[in-house]
Amino acid sequence: MNSKAAPLVLTISGASGAIYGKEIFDRLHKAGVPLHVVVTATANKILGDELDLDEGYFKKTGVMVCDNARYDYPIASGSFLTSGMVVAPCSMGCLARISAGISGDLLERAADVHLKERRPLVLVPRETPLSDIHLENMLRLSRAGAVILPAMPAFTHRPQTPQEMAAFIAGRVLDILKIPNDVAPRYKGGE
Ligand SMILES: Cc1cc2nc3c(=O)[nH]c(=O)nc-3n(C[C@H](O)[C@H](O)[C@H](O)COP(=O)(O)O)c2cc1C
């Protein structure tokens, strides 16, 4: 990956499934994609609960990790060029606030920027079951140009671990962003 490529914004909000954010981060970082990372306060707690990690995991790699409570970062402005943005996992609260254009924190503002600039915005919601409100918010975002990529791993390739299930979703996210990858097995039809 060209290190002069526009950075990608990778954000993790406070839904269960922190492993999805970590897996996507690991794959993008390994691929040499320049990253600006945002972890919400609730996501930081869930990283601890589910993976015994916190945002220090991302900081120690040397990537830019932004404070979600501040706006004075490049990704808050449309004039800063990026290649796209991912929210994984995306909580229903976060998804609702983005769909309403609230821009109440850096993550929401960056998502708003990606929609207005017509750049790729991939949301990985994790909630079940879904209410009419959740579904309407997703439809509104999809119509505004976002890709709704639910945390729904396939089982065709018989994943054995949570990491393999998360890798399936990470691979789909990289596909949407047109980042060449072999993160997850690809279905080849009946053989
Ligand atoms: C342990 C824990 C697990 C949660 N899991 C989910 C979840 O899976 N999906 C969801 O939509 N919200 C979940 N929530 C609720 C969100 O954290 C809450 O809506 C919060 O406003 C999200 O804020 P954020 O998006 O800024 O991180 C969870 C909260 C906690 C404390």
C-alpha cells in the first residue's frame, strides 16, 4: 500500500463486538493503510470487558489515535482528504446520531463529513433484534450513501473461533473499501 495514500478513518463505538474493530484494525495496519483511529469512551470499556485491551493497543502501533471528545483533528474537516471511514462495531445509538446528523462528538462529525463529501462510509452495526427505529435509521443512512455491513458472519467456511468469524467481516469491509485482501476464504461454488 502506498504510504502517501489518503488515510482511512477507523472508529470503534460502544456496541458489543470489539473484536470486529480490532480485527479490521489489524488487517488494515498490516496492509500498510494509513489510519486515523477513534475509540468512544464506551467502546474503550467494552474493549476491556471483551478483549482485555484498551485504546493503548492502537496507540502503541504508532497510528494516529484521536480523542473523541475533541474536534480539533484533521478528520473533523471535509478539506482533509481521506479514503473512507469505518465504524465497527457501530452501536444503535451511534448509528442513530449519525443518521440524524447530530455530530455530537468527533466520530459522529467525521461520519457526517464522509456523507457530505460523498466518500465511503461503512457501518458495521451489532444489535439483535432490531426495532423499526434501528431499521429506519439504517435505511436512511443507506440512502444517504453509507454501506450497512451488519456483523453477520457466514458459516459456509466453518469458522472455528470468534477471531475467524470476525475475520470474515473484516474481509468484507476491506472488499467494500477496494483494499486487496485474502482475509477470509472466498466461496468457489460446489467443488
Ligand atoms: C457492555 C455494553 C454492551 C453494549 N452493547 C451494545 C450493542 O451490542 N449494541 C448496541 O447498539 N448498543 C450496545 N450498548 C449500548 C451503547 O454502548 C450505548 O448506546 C452508547 O450510547 C453507545 O455510545 P457510543 O456509540 O458513543 O460508544 C452496550 C453498552 C454496554 C455498556
